[in-house]
Amino acid sequence: MKKNNVYVFEDRGLLYLSGEDVIEFLQNLITNDIEKVTDEMSCFAALLTPQGKYLFDFLIIKHKGGYFLDCEKKNIDELYKKLAMYKLRSKVEILNLSNEFVVAGISYEKFLTLDNSKDIEGFTIKYREDPIFLDPRLKKLGARLIINLEKLYLSLKKLELKIAKIEDYYKFSHELGISQIDNAKLQNKIFGIECNFEELNGIDFKKGCYVGQENTARIKLKNKLSKKLFAIKIIEGDISSEEIFLNDKEVGKLLIKNKNPFALIKIESNILDFENIYQCGDAKLKVLKPAWI
């Protein structure tokens, strides 16, 4: 990522949760500890099924009396409905503010030039009353701004930022081993802990109960984690199936098949040989070694 580039994430949506019970409401649902989220710290979290399977992931940012949830826009209506289902009689208001606010990304290096910034994943500052935070998953991903749409271009001008191609950002994210596009393809197919949420600061094993906590904790404590989600690089050929083989033995499954593919791959004792050449239909693949391993 070039220092003065900015990526406008038109494919990201924003929910805003507020109300008397909002902290307790989120704490009982998400994989991370909402108490960590303050005016100076944001976090990464997920919502799982009761069995611990993946449903949604999002970034959580404190804003005024409530919290922004930054998630894939194509999934935002479904996330809204799921949260509304859990709300019951809780005093919580859920608003879809995707048409009023926009998410943009800047480089790690640019963030550190801003007043009051700190080199801490999740660290959050304000710029013209809007939050800017260093990505809580991995600081190499840079920082994010949540800006009122009416102020977007003036803010970018004041920050001396140049709009760059969003494809470049997602290619970079893929190289870092972090999936952000088409994550709905993972729903109910993969455990949250298999999505590397622990390594990406998305699970707090010390907090109380949340949806899917029992299986997540059991996999962790009993060392039952045998598969993980990894970025895949196609060396040659075309992908014509989902099953992935190594030496004629099935060892994984392709789950996300866009320009930045990801697959669930078996591991042994939390170790994977990244020099292996895998077969998937007519294609030969390699598993990219992620920055967080």
C-alpha cells in the first residue's frame, strides 16, 4: 500500500447500534469483548451459530453513544435481521447507516503521521469528529476511516490522499492471508476458530458466554483444531472442482472462488508445509503463508 493512497470501500456497509442495553446485548452475542471497545480502541469480532460455525465478521468502532459495525454491504441486511431476532425486548436500536457514512482505507504509514496516533492495532483517533482506526486484525492492513458521506472528499483532500483501485487493496489483503470478500460463502461451512479469528484478535477466550462459545472453547482447549482457512495461489490450470488433494489424498476444500481465493486446508499439529503443490481439478495450487502465522 502506497503511503498516500486511499481506498473507498463502497462494498462495505455500516450498522449503528445504540441504546441502554447495547453493551450487554453485544457482549452476549459476539466472539470478542465489547468492553475493550472505547473512544481509543476498536476491535474485530464475529457472530457465530450456536454450534460455533461462521455467520458474519465485522469491525466494531465506538461512536458517540453507540457502536458502528463495519461489515460486507452485501450481507448487511441479513446481519441486521439476525441482530433484530436476538434483540427481543432489549433496549437496543439498530440502524443501517450505509447510505449516510462510508468506509475508506489508508496505509499504516499514513496513519502514523496523524496527530495522536499510536502504533497499536485497533488504536482509534478522531478526524473532524469521525473515527480513524488502525486495523485491529493486522496493522499491515492499514487504517480505516468512517466518514459522513457529505464530508468524504473534503476530508480526503485535507489529508492529501489519492483515491486508488480497491482491487489493489483486496489483492494485498489476500497476500496477507485475510479474507474480506464473499465471506458469506463461509456461512455454516466452517467453524469461527478455523477462520483464524484467534490469530487476528477476533476471539476473547476470557470473556463470558456468547453464541457459539462452547464449541469454540472446546476446540481450543482440547487442541482439536485440524483445519484452517488459507489464501490460495493458482500456479497453473483452471479450477474445476472444490476438493483439494495432496498426493492423491483429499486435504481441503475451496470455499471462496473469486480473484482472491481461500480454502479450508487440513493441518497437522498446527503445522503446514507451504512448499507443497496441491491439485484442485485441473489446477495446481499453493497455500500462501500468511503474515499472522
